[in-house]
Amino acid sequence: MRGLSASIVIHDEYRFLIDCGEGTQRQILQSGAGFKRLTRILLTHGHLDHILGLGGLMSTFLRWEAIDELDIFGGRPALDRVHDLLFGVVLRGRQPPMPLNLHEIKPGTFFEADDFTVSAFSVTHRGPGCLGYLFETKPRRPFLAETADRLGVPFGPERSDLVNGKSIKLENGKTIMPEDVLGPLQKGVKLVVVGDAGRTDDILETCRDADMLVIEATYLESEAEMAHQFSHLTARQAAELAVQAGVKKLVLTHISRRYREKDVLAEAQAVFPEAVVARDFDSHQVKRTG
Ligand SMILES: [Zn+2]
Ligand SMILES: [Zn+2]
């Protein structure tokens, strides 16, 4: 979302809300995304514009729609502040309406499912413990259905055996090996999400060859001095990072309300023509590019 700090990453049945700026629960209601499966929140850092929405979210859960569980991940300073906000301000002695887990994370992989991982990495911003998030699907070999048809592989569990690396025997006695019906290894899809950041050189390698980079661009170059002072990026800096890292798609967020979208786009696109500015309720699909 353009002004508000909150984005949702969806992969299969998994959802991750990244940051929770003020008003996030209203936006989620309006977008129809629903709260039910939104049980994991990843925080980039503890500044209020990234966590205040947790108060509204919690009071929504208290009043009507409790979810089964809520896991909040972040660096220690962000979690300490979230703890104060939720237990000190919102709950004030009441129990949270669901099991509420605050998970301190450090750079590295902290979530893994069958075919994808989520890792955290350090980002330089004001104060310690600021994190960015890297979503990667695992490399895989695609199943060549036409080849399997031609070889007479039946539709059934035989096909999943082959996908899982097991050879099968056909009724005519012929053995089919996984490599007979699996195509060449395809690299996974890589999505990098960076919240507020004061520099880009230390995240360049993490962003390398990403299919999509979502990153802040709070300022324009005309206010580069202020950007530096508050440890934020300009649209041009974000675009230069995208070029240096060879990313496929760039989505700019956290744009100051003082700017017009077209000015931000013009500055970024002069460097990286594929740049877009995130708008509320926008959805961007990350595609495998081989
Ligand atoms: Zn910040
Ligand atoms: Zn911020």
C-alpha cells in the first residue's frame, strides 16, 4: 500500500502480513482479504508507522472475529514495543483472545514449508534489529505430462511417485524413471521485501536476481539530504539498487504523502523503467522467469 505500511504476501494457503501501519485492519476489511488465515505478521522494525495497526487489529479480534492463533515475528526492539502496545495499551490485564506468540528472529531462515522458505536479513535504519524478508520457492523439476502420456504412465499415484523421485513399473513391465518425465531444474521464485532502509549497499547481495523487490522510497532526490538524515531512501536510490541487483520488478512503497505519484515514478523509471508505485489494494504476482 502506498502510504500505509502493510503488505500481504500470499503463497498457496500461507499468508504473511508484513508490517501493520495504522488503519491496516480497516484496509484488510475493505480489501476482502479476511483475517481468518492472516495468522502470521512479520515486522521490519518497531517504528510506530509500522506497528500501530496492531492495536486496531487486536481490538477487532477482541470485539468480534478472533482468529485461531497469532504469530508475530520481528527483531527484539520491535517486539518489545509491540508487547507494550498490545499488553500495556490495548489489553490492559485482559488475556489476548487467541494464543499470541511473539517470536524474536535474527537474520536467517525462520519459516519453512514444503516448497518455500522465509528468511530475515539485516537492514540499516534508525536503531538496531531492523529486518527485511526474503521469500523463496525451492527449485523444482517440472513434470512433463505429455511425455508421461506418451510413455503410458497412468493418471494416479504413479505420477506423484515419479515427481517424488521414485521409479515406477508399468503393467507391460517397463520401468519409468523420474528423469524420463521430469524437465530440467527450474530455479525458485525470489521475492524480497524491505521496509525502511537508510542504505542499499548492505542489502545488494540479498536482492541479487530477485523476481520482485518491494522497498521503500520515502523521498525524492531533491530531498536527498533529508532522506539521509532520517535513514530513508530516495526513489532513485531504490531504482539504482534494482538495476545493480538485476531484479525483474520493483515496487516502491512508503512514499511520502507530500509527493505526487508521477514524480516518484518519473525519478525511479528514469533509472529502472519497470518500477511501479504500490497503491492500496494493489496485488502483484511474482512469476518464475526461468
Ligand atoms: Zn522507520
Ligand atoms: Zn516507516
